[in-house]
Amino acid sequence: MTSSVVQLDGDLDFSRKAELDALLGAAEHADIAIVDFERVTYLDSSVLGSLMMLKKHMVEHGTAGVVRIAGANESLRRIFAICGLDRIFELYDSAVQAQAMQTANTPGRRE
């Protein structure tokens, strides 16, 4: 399986949507996209939409369509949980941990 790591940083909101979509777009052809949130301090709903589109595009390209969220702080994890996205994306404590997992057939929280 192929994987791609996307590192994000700072406050992510609609003003950075084009930049975010370009970064995530680079991972569309991978089976596993690891999105590193370790340096992210804020996100809004546009980020969640971009992540959902990443997963959709990955599946459309015939990949496994696995999106792993890595390194998100508790506040960000809470947003994923409230929106139910912790059942769609896999959550890991770090990008290293997310990369160490070789199989990802069951989405869900990994800690």
C-alpha cells in the first residue's frame, strides 16, 4: 500500500482553504493519507470538508481511501468526535504511530 504524509500548521480556516486543498490533493492517489495536525492550533468546518473531499477523491481514484489524522490535540480531537468524524477517519497520537500501522481496514480511533 502506498502512503502520503501531509503536514499542516497554524490556524486552518477558510482563508487557507486553497492552500489546504493543494496540500491534501497531493495525497489523493495514495492508499493511505496521513494528515499531521501536530502543529495545528485551530480548524474550522472548511477543513473538515476538505478532509471529506480528500477521502472521496481517494476512493474515486481506486485507492484504499484511508485517511489517518495524526497528532491532533484534545481540542481538535473533540471537534472530530462531535462531528462523528472519528468514525470515518483513524486518529493517532503521532504521525510516527500512524505510519507504523501497516493495515487500515477498519476506520476508527487509534491511541
